[in-house]
Amino acid sequence: MWLVKQKFYLMKNLCWILLMLGFVHIHANAQEDGHKLAKKAKKAITGYFLDPTNKENLTEAKTLIDKAFETGTINDDYAAWETKGEIYAQLSQADVSLKMVNPDAKSKNPEAASVAYSAYQKSLELAPKESAKKDSYSGLNELIPLLSTVALEYFYAQDYAKAYRDFKSILDAYEVLKGAKYKTALDKPEDLNNQYYITGLAALNDGKYAEAGALYEKALTGGKKAAEIYDGLFRSYQKIDPAKAEKYLAEGRAAFPDDNNLLFSEINLYLSQGKLNDLIDKLELAAQKEPDNISVINTLGNVYDKLYQDAAEKGDTTASNKYFEKAKETYNKALSKEPDNNFANYSMGTLYYNKAAGYVKEMNALAEDLSKEGMKKYDAAQAKMMAMFDQALPYFIQAEKSDATDKNTLIALREIYARKNQLDKAAEYKAKIEALK
């Protein structure tokens, strides 16, 4: 019985040994398969280089290298990463070549250039000596124009995050190649500065303000003293460092006084700071430069409107009347160019509406005065109020035609009809307001 048990334990241990040997054999095969797949991928891409018309070699190379890395056994193999870079660079080149023939063609591998860049970077990181990096350096250098083409496509498609990623990869590649003393497409200062600019623009549009500012500053330091650089610096730092933003804007305006973008940036700055009086000259200059720009005219009208309201609040009748007339004149100028302009119609209606509201205050102050003279003043104020509401009405009606869902327009119309004692119309607009909720 003891011999039988001993034999059983021996057999059981033998089974475990065989299983372990099998696991080791399988693991060794997986390692061997990963490297073999990478070598086959290298052979396939070499075949493609010899005959680029044979697209099957490129497709096979991609399949093989993807499978090779899926094994998880070649992640420390610099040569395999280099092969992956070569393959994915050619996939990107194939897309670019196709679009040169047919601009409407859809990219088959839109991320290929980015994958190639990462693969070359990994190969350079793992390479045991400098001489083993030669092919990856060359591949990275050849990848720069492909990254640029792909990044521009992302930029025009408003995918600013990917545009920034690929543009930044170009700058990173340039730094690596410069350190290795390679000649690149960005060796000329003007080309490098342009790359800083477009990368900064992508970062700015993606909301990466600090990154954008740093890139614009590199372009400026590098000698690109252009209006778009100063404007980019202003917009980059406007939220995160207002003092620096204003400094660059002032420098830009001094260097490029005729640049419209810098002028409009200055206008927006003054608007945000509430510098209304300072704005008038800027807006009038902008209106002279772009006489058909309705937004500029409307903004100027809005500034006069606010100055009118401020003066009315202070009881400065002379100033309030002056700014009221200037606002009316400016909004009329906008409407003469674009009669259906919603902003101008609503603003003109509001101008008269606020004027009417001033007479309402006057009426409230006279309400307790029941003398003959007091009643006469009350009636006069009421007549002026109604006249202002009558003036406002057609502009609000036109504004509603442009945008029937604007709640403020509907509220104004309801109030005017209620004041005019047209209760059916007031009820109609009350229902429209409630329907918006």
C-alpha cells in the first residue's frame, strides 16, 4: 500500500513538472514569436520600400508589427520600435499621397504619424549606443513634414487638441535632432518661429493658455515681431496673467498701429474694464477701417447707450440727451446697412424703452401731487412715456421676427402692450414667455 502511494505521489509530481515545462516552452515560444513577427514585419516593409506599388506588403507589415507588440515580449527591443516607426510613417505617407490625388479622400490611418513619432522616440530611448540610433534619427527627420500635414488637417477640422499634439511633436523632434546635430526643415529661424506660432495658435484654440503664451514668446524672442504674435500673446495671457497681456498688447499696438486684430483686442479689453469713454475713439477708428462691420457699429452704439444710462442715473440731463442722440444715430447707421439686424433692432427698442422708464420714475414722483400743476406735469410725463413706448414697439417687433425665442424681447413687448392697455396682446406675449419655460 505504501509503494502504491509513493508511486501515486511520484506520478503527481511528474505531472506538475511536465506542466511547468510546458508553460516554460509556451512562454519561450511566445517570446520567439514576438521577435519573429517583428523580423517578418521588417522584411515586409523592406519589400514595400523596394516596390511601393505593392500595397499588400505595407498592409502585411502593419498586421505583423501590431501582432508582435501584442505579445508583450518585445517592448524593450529598440529595433522593433524602429520598425514600427518605419511602418507607421509609411502608412501616414500613403494617406498623404492619396489626398494629393483626391483631396476629399478619407484618411485610413489618421493617427499613423503620431504612432510613428512615439515609436521612434521609444527606439531612441532604448537604443544601447549612439550608432544604433541612426535609422530612428533619419526616420524622425523624415516624419516632420508628415506630422505637419496631419496637424494642419486636424487644425482645419477644429480638432485643436490633436493639432497641438502633432505640432508640438514636430518641435520636440527638432530639439532631439538638433541635439544629435542633424539638419532639419526647421533650421532657419523664420521656419522655426513659424512653427512656434502655429503650435501656439493650436494651443490657444485648445484652451492651453500657458503653453500658447510660452510658444508665442519663443517666436517673439526668435525674431518674429509680427502683429499676430503680439495678438496671440495678449489672448494667451488675458485670463491667466492680465498685466502681462496688457503689456504685450501695448507693445503690439505701438509697433503695429494699423493692425485691425490688435485694435479689436484693445476694444475688447476696454469693454471688459468698462472704460467706455476711452472706447469711443477706438470704435470710431474701427468703424472707419471696416465701415461694413455691423458688430463694430452696434458696439459703438452700445457704448453710447451705456453712457446715456450712466448720465441719466446721475441726473446729468445735458450729457444723457447727448449720448441718447449719439446712440440712436449709431444704431440707425447699423440698421441702414442691415435693416433686419437683431442686435440693432433690439438695442434701439431698448434705448427708447429705457427712456420711457425714466418718465415712469418721474410719474411716480408726481403721483402724490394732486394739485392742478402736479396733475399737468404727470399727464405730460405720461404722454412722453407713451411716445417712447410707441417708438420702441416697431423695433421690438422686428427683433422678434429675427429671434422669436428671445425672452427679453418678449418681456419688453408684453410690458409695452400692458402700458398701452392692450391687454389681449399683453396676454398673448405672456403666453409666449411661459411657453419658453
